Amino acid sequence: MGLRTEYKFIVDHNVGKLAKWLRMMGYDTLFFTGDDDWQMVITALNEDRVILTRDSHIMNRGVITRGRLKALLIQSENPDEQKRQVIETFNLDTRARLFTLCLECNQPLGKRTKEQVKDRVPPYVFQTQDQFVECPSCNRIYWKGTHWQEMTRRLEKLATESAGK
């Protein structure tokens, strides 16, 4: 499955944490919260998305077994193992597009100047950070603080472990 370089994903509720991590890596990822699996399959077909799930019943659908729709059955309940499986299966680049999508709503982030965010971030953040990005949809502002550093460190560790296999 590692031939295509640009993947779009749709994850169901049983692997929901993957959505944020894939978005953090810059991969367009929908989080499907509905109850009707067929609706998720239709969305995946219409938008050329790969389904990520722990639900083995979805994997038995004809559009998947016949190869018309790509899907990956996630093996582990452990979020780090889930991330590792997806990174390895699709040979994902964990570094190239870091923090280019909103972690909450999957929209591309836009650069903002310090002045543009002055009254919208904590004073300490304003004093210590120089680069900001904002989601045009939910208006969430991101910066490279300790949370960003920790998430980046965890991704680096996963990428290193995956490369070592």
C-alpha cells in the first residue's frame, strides 16, 4: 500500500486518536462519528479516502474485499502501536508537513504575525513565541510551545522505531 504518496484518511470512533496524530503530520483525516458504517464507506469512496478501523466487519464489505476501496484493519488497542502500524503500512512521512492542518477540524492552517494574535494568546506565549498559525474555520491558534515539542518528540520516536524494523 505504500506506492501512493498522498493519502487521505477517514477513521472511525474506535481509532479516533489517530485522527489528531495524522492531522498533526499533515494528512487530511476525517473523524467519522456516525453509527452507520455504510455512510463512512460512501464518504471514503466519494472522497478517495482510506478507512482506518478496528471493526473487522467493515473489512468484509465487498468494495473493500474487491479492492475498490482501501482500508486498514488496525491491530492494536494501543495508540502508539496504531500510529506505528499506519506509518509503516503507508510509508508516511512524519516530518514534511508537520502542523499544517488544524488538529480539531482538519483545515489548512494560515500563518499569523505576533500582532495579529497579541490579544488572543496568553501574555507569556506572546513574549516567548514568534511564529503562530491559525485555523480559518475554528480560529484556534497554534505555536511551537512545549506541547508541540512533546508531540514532535513522540513522532520522532515512532519514526525511528519504524525505520529500525
